[in-house]
Amino acid sequence: MAEAAETRRSVMIAGHFGFAAAVKSRETTTPLWALMLATVWLDIVFVPLFMAGIETAQKVGDAHGGYGALIIHADYTHSFVGMAVLSIVLGCLCGLFWGRRSGIVIGLVAASHWFLDLFVHRADLPILPGNIGNLPTFGFGLWQYPWVSAVIELALVLGGAWLYWRAANRAAAAAGKGQRAAAISAVLIAIFGVLILWMDFTAA
């Protein structure tokens, strides 16, 4: 693949999960686990393509770990058209189980992966799969400033956990149920999100 079609290591998993938690605070009928899966759907599809050698990864120069330690050639799963197709497929499948509204929400959450990546990737997200036609590629490159991107991702995690807690707490109160489960779930979202972010940021 051309150099322009390369993408840095996809390390925004924690931020994606935080976004899913925020969406769950508004979409109470859609399962949280389905939203979590949707927000990393592009990376899930990337794995078999990576194992097949269709999409690949390599180190960035002499980098030893942390943000941007690898470059991922995700020219199919993380192309704009590829993202749209994969998001529609997932949304349609989930709509069969949880209804049209949840299917649309899940499809949009899956698509959010590309738009969140847009802020941290270099200008290396292609429009067409395989960067056919050498069209302009996109990305604002915040991963060149690791602490800035980490703070933004942390804000997504903590903000998403807080929004989830507030909505779940309100729903529990309205149903006359205890609010402990809502607090525990929100704390777990925050803890695991921060842990994933920390492991990614300090990876050797």
C-alpha cells in the first residue's frame, strides 16, 4: 500500500468505549454490550484481515511503545466507504434482534469509530477501500501529541461513565429500585477505560 494510506496504531479503544457509555445514557433500550461492540466493530473486522495479511502493522521508526508505536495499514476497514458498509451491515443485523431504532443507533455508533479516529490519525484515512484512485486521505494527527490525545480520550471515558451513571441512576430512582448497580456499573466503566488507556499509553 502507498505510504499515504498508512494509519497509526489504533489505540483509542478506551475513548470509543467511553463514547458508547455516553450513547447508552440516552438509548436505554439498546444493550450496553452491543454499543461497546459497535464502537470497536471496525477493529474487530480488522483482526481477521490482519491475520490474513490483507491489513498489516509495523513499528514507527525506532519507537519502543506507547501511542503511535505501530503503524497499521487499515486501508479497508478504516476507509470511509469500508466504514459505511461495515456499519450498515452491523446495524441491519442488530436491528433484527432489537428493532429498527436500536439497529440505526448501533450502526451510527459503529460509524463513530471512524470520526473519532479522524481526530487522532495523521492524514491517512482513505476514502475508498485500498485507497483506490489515490484520493485525498484524512486525519488531524493528534497522536503526534500523545499527552493531548490521551487527555481527550480520558475525558471521553470519564464523561461517558458519568453520563451513564446519571441516566442509570435516574432510571433506577423512577423505578423505585436501588441505585447501587448504576454506581457500580459506572465505576467499572471508568476503571476499565482508564486501565486500557494506561496500558496503551505505557505499552513497551
